[in-house]
Amino acid sequence: MDAMSRVTSAQEAMAQAPTVVVKVGSALLVDDDGSIRREWMSALVDDLAGLVKAGRRVVLVSSGAIRVGLRLQNRDPLNLRLDEKQAAAALGQIRLAEAYADSFAERDLNVGQILLTQEDTENRRRYLNARATLNRLLDWGTVPLVNENDTVATAEIRFGDNDRLAARVGGMVRADLLVLLSDIDGLYTSNPKASAAAEHLPLVTGGITPEIEAMAGDETSAYAKGGMVTKLAAAKIALGAGCAMVIADGRVLNPLQALVDGARATLFTTTETRHSAREAWLLGALSGDGALILDDGAARAVQAGKSLLPAGVIRVEGAFERGDTVRITRADGTDIGRGIVAYGSEDAARIARKRSADIATILDESRGPNLIHADDLALF
């Protein structure tokens, strides 16, 4: 959250964040009869296109596929089996993506569809592949359109809501801000629909404490179920990745511009920097079975914040695959840190001591010049 360290309001965050993930729920995008709310979609795309053309990086996480698909089949949305939801998603996703693509095309922008499951964010290789695709689309000035892959996800691996998916995606692309567009303008001290004493909180700092969680209410309540509880769960994920989060009312036209203009919302921030959050995850959560042994020059480079290039690797130890976490050590055995490798152990051994420019020739393909990108390094 380094770029947002002094931001104290949702208005400031929306105006300043270089990389923004925006999540849209079904209720905002799709009417009760399953038809896409075209006017609202067009206004949202206006906002997103404005951000892109201003040089900002934007990812859109959108629900709605199942509801659109059920309309196409004239199916009742109540009491659906999992396979019926998956089939409805298969029908609806293509229509939803087409509607977004047409709307962005009217503004001379492309949109690229990415469907994810929770497993894609937890399996290191799949995580790296998804992240690489997201970042390439962003580099091209294209808006990635992300949804849960409902057609193949099972009850055991489903996110269950796109709030948490959006938070995971925010971590993937190192977003500065996650915006959850909802049917409420932020967090209240209690359910505002049930209590006149409920107070709106414009700013929540210091993480999601038990006291903050209690404000979401019991999970069986209308305020909490599928709503504030999952949004606070998303906030935990986002803040843990050093990404600020906003809960805002998305029912108005041009909801992102409304935030810039000062619409009421809740901003969640953390004092933990994005770098320290990632370091804690890498150093503490992952074992690092294999190892890369570095020469002194490479060791100094990575300790100065540089990516690890193959030329600085003296030796490769252990067996590992792309996306695994490995130990980074000096030639004298000093443990420097941990990192997520872009090449498996066999390929890493082949390109060790070689120039990055020679990787494609040696391996007949290249996943980039770095054995470990600086973003994927954590040092003791």
C-alpha cells in the first residue's frame, strides 16, 4: 500500500490509486428477470475507460453469469443444483462477456476474459500463469474481465462469492485499491436497516479486528449473509496483500466517478506495506525445499532489491517446478531468503551462469529474463 500510505478517504483513494480492481455484484448488473442493465453497464464502463485513458491499470471482477444464463433458459433461480448453476454460467458468461466487450469497444478499448477458481490462486504454477496473463493484459492497456469459473468449480473449491475472488486478484496484480460496488454505502456499526442508531464509518484503519467483524452481524442476518461478512473477509485478504479497499454504493450511474466526487463510502487501510506483507507470506508460509546458490554479485543485487538473473546462479539444488518456493543462499551457505521461481530445477540448471538473452535459445522458450522476479523475493 506504499502509494496509498497517506490516503484517508475513499475519495482520495479513488483519485490516486495507480492500479484498481473493481468488483461488481449481480444485483447491480442484472435485473430480477435476468436481463443485463445496459444503461448502468455503459455508465460503469465510462468510468473504467476514463481510468484506463488516464494511465491507470484497471481490472474488473464481475458477477452475473448465472442469472443471465437462467433467463436464457427460463429457469427459476431458486433451489438450483450445482450442475444447473454450472450450466447456467456456461450460457450466461458468453453473453455477459459479449456485452462488456461491445461496451468497451465503443470506447476504443479491448477487454480480456479470465475465469478463475480458488485453486488457481493457491497452486503456485497456476497462480503465476494467471498473474502473467493479467499483467500482460494490463500492459497492453486492456481491461481484464474476471469471474469465478462457475462451469467447473465444485462446492469444495468455490470462492462462494466474488468479493474474496476480487481480493485475491488484487494481490495477484499488486493493486493499490480494491473497490467493492454494493447496495450499501459502506460499513456501519450495526445493520442500518434495523437500527436508527447505526453509524456510518468512513475510515477503518489497523486491519479487521473482532470489533469490526462484530459490526457485520450474525451470518444469518440479511445484512450479513452474502454481504458484509464476505466483504470483511475480502478486506482481510486485500489488506494482507497491502491493498486498500473501499465499500461503495454502486446503485447510482457512474459509481466510480461518484466516489471521485465525494460520495459516501468506507475506506479500509493498513499500516503494513505491500512489500512487508508479501515478505511475511513468503518467509513464513512456504517451506522452500529447493535452493539456488548465488555468487557474491547476485547476492548483492537481490539484497538491493533486484530480480535474480540466471547468470548469478552458481548451482541449483533439489528438485522443484515452476511456481515453487526455493531457498536463496550464498556460496558460503548463508541463507538470504526465499523466492518463487519462474523455471523448474532442470531448466534452472541449464540456464545457470548463462545470460538472460540466451534463455530462449537454450530452452527453446522463455518465460522472461528472471529466474526470480523481485516481486517474488523475500529476504531475511
